[in-house]
Amino acid sequence: MSAASLDEVRADREPGSTRYRDEDFPGCVSFPLPAGRLEHYEGRLEFWDGGTETAWKVCEPTSIYHEGPSQMLVQMAGQFAMLRGSRIACYGSADLLRRDATGRKRWLMQADVALYLHPDRVRLQGPAIYVDADPLPDVVLEVDHTTDVRRRKLGIYMESGFPEIWVLVPWESSVRRPGLAIHVRRGDGYREERSSRAFPGWKAEEIHRALTEAPMSEVAWRALERTARAMGAREGTKPEDDPLMRSISLEAETRGRMEMLAGNVLTVLKARGIAAARDPAELRELLGALSGDAAMEAALACTDAADFRRRIGEQGAGSLSAGDPPSGPG
């Protein structure tokens, strides 16, 4: 950061000395907003200064150019959670609130997305993220389509101790050259890194591609999958630890067992010259949830296709005992 930016950060640490100006928030317009009306303001704010009760909002109305990448990150967080095997919490347009020593609201910022990678370990105290009291998000995303958070907002993040900030300039139509900058906290300041610390090994260019492609390419998906599995390995979790992935895995396992059973039963029936089904798929539907032992018993004991179907039906209804003799042709 520049010397001027560092001076502004030092000023932020001294109550009453901070001076926020329109030029601190490029692409934004300022307007008065008393503290008493702040909670009732329904629009999106880039920044609010409690000292002057002034707010800044983005000049352009909210659009897909700004919201698209944010929503994409929220969706990808769900995919990360399934592949890693543990939940991730996402807060879009999250209020980041800082109070002074007397408890008055000092400033408020809204991040585009705030991510907590281990939400089960975090307990937030209210509707906002209280910067001096709550655990800070592991990653904050700022989309700079028409704005530039580097001018002042990045310094505020740094002074407040946020561990990792992603600044995304999404497309050629944006204010600056497209790309993603990863600012990782090192000591008292930020250093721009080539890859994320929170998402180990996920490179800046890979994140940019994933957030701006529609639909996501195979290359972007493979990078996401690689990173998610690395996170799981680091934390001792796996996809089966996620409830949805566990359900999918059990369903696939059950389907695999049924396919194997149907294949074995069909082989026995064909060896005995009984055409009870055209293929394994038809036989799987006929067997339903019947146990393997019962299905094989019917295949070995039946006298023809009709008898096999009768036995399957009776076994399914629980009315055929192991000692029933084979019936005659049906």
C-alpha cells in the first residue's frame, strides 16, 4: 500500500481523526444518513461514516455485472462444502459494523460476500458482523465492476484485521483490467498472493475463471475439486461426511448392489432356460427391495417364468417361507 494509504489507516486507529471523502470511494455517490435511520435503510451501502453520518452507495444500480460473481461464489461454497465434507457459511452483502469505545456506531461497510469456513465454531452476536467482537470472516469478496476498493476500503479491512480479501474485477467492461487479487494478511499488512491461504492451492486466475464463466468449464471445476479435497485432507474430512454426499453415496452403493444381484439372478435363470426378464434393468424393477437370498432362492426353485414372478411377489409380501415346495407350471 502507498504511504498515503498507510497514513489513512493510522488515522482510522485514532478516534475522531478519520476523514472520509468522496474520492475515497470511487464509483460511489455520498448522501446524508443519520444513525437513527441506518437500520431502516434498505438499499446497499458501500460505506457509512458515523462521525459525519454520511453514506456512500454505488452510482450504478445493482446489476448482474456486480451480483453475478457474488452469487457464483455462494453456489461454489456449497460445492466446496460437499466435496470437503463440512459446511461453509456465506453472507451476501453482509454488514460489517465497528463501534467506538462508547458503543456508538463508528462505521459500517457492506462486503459483497463474507465466508466462514468453519461456521460451527463461530457464534455471531447479532444481525451484523461486529468487527471488534465477532470472529472475522475467513474470506471477504469485493467485486470492483465500477468501483475501486483499493482507494480506501482495503485499508480499512487491513486495519480491522480481516485475514483475506479477494478483489475481483470481473470483465473487460469493468473499470480496470480483469483479474482477481488475493490480499492475505501477513503481520500488520496485506501482501498480494498468487493463491488463497483459506482455500489452499486455489490460484487467483482459477478463482477469477470460476467466478466469471457461465457455465463453469471443466478446467475451473477440476481446480475447485482439487482445492476442496485438499481442504478436506488438511482438516480430516471427506465427502461422505456431508449429509447430501453421504446420501448420494449410499444410494449409489445400493444401486450397485441391486445391479449385481439382478445380473447374478439373470445368469441363473438363463442357465436354467427360463426367460423371466429381457435384461437386468427389467429384472431390477421386478425384484424391487427383495433380499439377495430370497431372489436367488426364487431363481433356483422356480419352474418357469410365471412361477418365478409368483415367488418374487410372494417373497415381497412375506408370505413364502423357506420350506415351501416348488409349485407346478402356472
